[in-house]
Amino acid sequence: MKKTTFFFIWTLILTGFGPLSHAQSNRWQQSINYQIEVDMDVSSNRYQGRQTIAYSNHSPDTLTKVFFHLFYNAFQPNSMMDERSRTIADPDRRVGDRIVNLGPEEIGYMRVKSLLMNGKKVVMEEVGTVLEVTLPEPILPNSTAIFNSEFEAQVPLQVRRAGRDNAEGVRYSMAQWYPKMANYDEQGWHANPYIGREFYGTWGNFDVKITIDREYVLGGTGYLQNADEIGHGYQEDGKNTSPSKAAKLTWHFYAPQVHDFMWAADPDFTHDKITMENGITIHHLYIKNSKTENNWSKLKEFTPRAMEYFSENYGQYPYQQFSVIQGGDGGMEYPMSTLITGQRSLGSLVGVMVHELAHSWFQGVLGSNESLYPWMDEGFTTFASNWCMAAIFTEEPSGFPQRGAYVSYERLAKSGLEEPMATHADHFHTNTAYGAAAYSKGALFLSQMGYIIGEDIRDQAMLRYWEEWKFKHPNANDITRVMEKASGLELDWFKEYWVYTTKTIDYAIAGVEETNGKTKITLQRKGLMPMPIDLLIKYADGNQESVYLPLTIMRGIKAEEEGFAKRILTQRWPWTHTNAEILLDQPISAIQSIIIDPSQRLADINREDNEWVKE
């Protein structure tokens, strides 16, 4: 491997950091550039690596330590991931007790053999999946440090996300495969031990060279820089034009402004390529056989359509490439790419692809801290992918695409297992509580926003969210403030109830009676979480009208929504009052039925008492 040149280092320093250091007038963030070279031994499943990092400290803090993630160390008996999986009440079936039973040639490990900062030795200690590093000199604010390291690793047998020889025969799913510097932000270092949950990274540029036996086909994050040399389907004519007869080839990738880098490799990968009208290239890499050929051929139709849908509704995809690669143990997102198991029905294959592609927006580019706010990634991704599937996969969309999220959340709320969405992803007591909170209740954050401020305003706000916060690591307050600015309403109360508590929504029609020729309706808040109420009045003559009860603390009202009955009354409801009375000029004999939330968007956990029908 060639040593990093002085020119390369100073190119990174001078050109790599500017845009990221001014992400927000009051929000700094670090930036990083990686140059990585690895040489893979496919017989032993081990590789030697060399890494140069240019790390810029844009914080006001002086850093005396740094931390590196060594993810592969999780795949060893008695690791934190192993212990967690064997002791949690509802273990992930893909993991279970598999790690403790791995043999010496099947475990994963990552060892940093040497590490220099600006040419000086550091003091380092490997603690499970984290390398703790004490620096020989501090990294001052607004300065850049150069780290040079050599490392070696063994690829574990496929257990979770990364690994070799997965259940479908893919040789290498190379995720979390290099020593990755932990992120440092306004809350300090985030050097979380890896137990199989979420990730959080620093944006930068990756220059990666992978040397491997020449029969292997590679794909993943980044643009291939030496297609003429490599071939293997990356040429326009799909032919390998490499004149080299060497036993190994070196694949050179470059990925700008990403926070991670994944690659996969197999000798039998089929590589299909599609170039969209806007110039974005979609790559599909899979092992073609009777279980994959038909559906992966059809998948090529849906991936570009999903890309178009997400770009139109959530912001233009900022890269010129995306790769869907067979591998891993289910579906997992990475910058510019995803790993998914491929022997699926068409609906399942498209559904997983759509979900993982949607992560390119919420995890890949918005990049919230997934460990602290998993619902801002998994939940928003679930919400967006549900709508996308309804748009591209169903010929005649019907029903409510988010219905599954409502059902899952209601089941969680009634289970006794629910924990606040604000719980750190690693520290949920059960996988059940984590999954339903992050995916389902997270999706309902946006559904409830649509109910509170109106879906058109919510959708406009999502595009605004993208424009204001891409590449800036937004948090829970940031998305709430975008919704407030778009709607003109005060929404901090909703964030505080929905994210930081497990209080539930439950409203009822407590009484309907006639008084002096008018109809008095009594509504009751039975749950502990207040919400505005849309109330539909259906009359015996077939006409319909609506009554709107916004919360006083909203400091405003949502505009009337298209397709809903005309409002005849708006009446504010203080959150301290459990009951509200509405007086209609019509006698009770004129009314056929009264319904709370006719759109069924309100996440009411008991809808049985939401309707009154005249007997």
C-alpha cells in the first residue's frame, strides 16, 4: 500500500471542511475525511488496513481524547452485544445465542496495531467495541489533526448486519468494517458500545481502496474511480476491460459528504445498472438464481420510481448514485446504498428496498442522532415508505397507508411495556418497546402533526425541514420548530407529551341531550394526553357539518382541510378541563350521528366510544 502523500492531506484540509463548519449559525459540527486502504485475504476472511484521517474540530472545546468504534469486536462470546442478546426478554431471533457459539475462525475482531496523531504516538486502550485514545497534544478549536493508523480485522460469520457467508450465500457484507471515529457534538462524545442498535457519524469524504481476489464483484457506498481497470459491469457496455492478469484487483471508491461507508463483495454477483433521466444511476447487485432472478429483474422498475417519489415529497436526493445489494441479514441502510436479503417475494423485496432507500433522507442526509432520536429516523422512514409503497406498488391505492403503524402503537400502549420515545435506543428494556416506539410511534409523530396542523401544511413543512436541516443533525426540537413555523401554531406541548411521556390519547362522547330545542354534546378526555378534536355532525337529511375544538395552548387554529365538512363552530378547549360542552342550534331529532375524528388520524387508543348514533 502506498503511503499517504503530503498533497493528499493538505487537499483534505483545504477543501474538505468549509460547508460543514457553518451548518447553522448557532450549531457547529465536526468534519472528517478518511483515506482507507485494505487488503482482503478471502481464504482466512481477514484483512490488513491502513487509514489516514483528517479531523477538524469546529467546536469551541479543546479535545484531549478521541474515541473509535471497533464494531466487529461485538461478535465475540461475552461481548456486550452477546450478553444483551442472551439476557433480554425478547431477543432478536437473528442473534439469540449465536454469538456465544462462534468459534475462533467465526468471531469478528478489529485491532488497531498503531495510531499516530500528527506523527506522535497516542495512548490507547481497547474497551470492547470502543478504542479510547488519549492524545499527545490537544486538538484546539478551529484546528485539524491528522491520524495515521494500521489495523487488522477478521470478518465474523454473518450474525447481524455485517459479516461473511450469509444465509443466502453472499460472501461479504462489509458494514461497520473500519475503525470509525465517534461523533462529537454539542452534547459531547457519543462513544456508545455497539449492542446491535443504531449509529451516529460525522460527515466527511471517504477515499477507499479495497484489494481483493480478481473474481469478486464489489458495490456499495461511493463512486468507482477506476472503472476502466475494474470492469465487472461498471463499464457502459458491462464488460470487464481490465488488462491486468494479477490475482487481485484494487477497487477505488470515493464518497463525498457521507457519514459512513459500506461495501459488499461476491464472485457471483450479477450487476444491473439503470440511469434515470436526471442522471442518477441505480445499481442492483445480486446472486442470480431461481429464487432471485424474476423478482430482482422486476425490482429495477420500482427503485427509480421510489427515488423519484422521495425526491419529490421529501427533498431532492443529493448524490448521483444508489446501490441495492443482496447481503446482510434483513435490510439495513447505508449512505448511497443498502444491504437487503434477496430471496423474497416481490412485495417484500420492493417493501424492504423502499424502506431502506427512505433512510437516505432521514438517516443518510438529515442524520439525526439515531441513538438519542431513533424515531426521527426509523419513524419518519416508516411514514415516508408507507406512503411511497401506496403510490408506486399498488395500482389502485385505497385505505390508509399508515394503518399498520396505528395498530402497532395501540398494541404497545396497551401492553404495559411502553417506554418514552426519548429513551436512548440502547437502553429500552425490551426489543418490543424499542421497535414499536421507534418505528410505529415515530411514524405517528408525523401523522399526528398532519391531524393537528393539516396534512398539506405538514407536507410543505417536511420539504422545509429538508432544506433547512440537511447535513446538520437535527433534533426533536428542530423538527417541531419547522412545523410551528409552517403552521403558525405552538406545538411544543405535543412534542413534550408524545416524545417524553407514555401518556395516551383517549376521547369519548360522554353525552348527547336536548335542552330548550337545542342539542348539547358533552365530550370527555379520558386519556392523559390532550389533543385538538375534529367533530363531525351527520344530519338526518344527509347534510354534514363539523365542529373544531383546538387546544388553547396551540395559540391558533388549523385551516379548514379540503374534503372535510364545513365548520360551523370553533371552540377552544383548555387542557386542564377534562370535559367540553358544545351547544348546537339543531334539535336532537335532526341529528343522525356524531363522530370524533372522522378521518381516524387521531391516535385514540379506544375508538369504541368515539361515535354516537341516534337510536
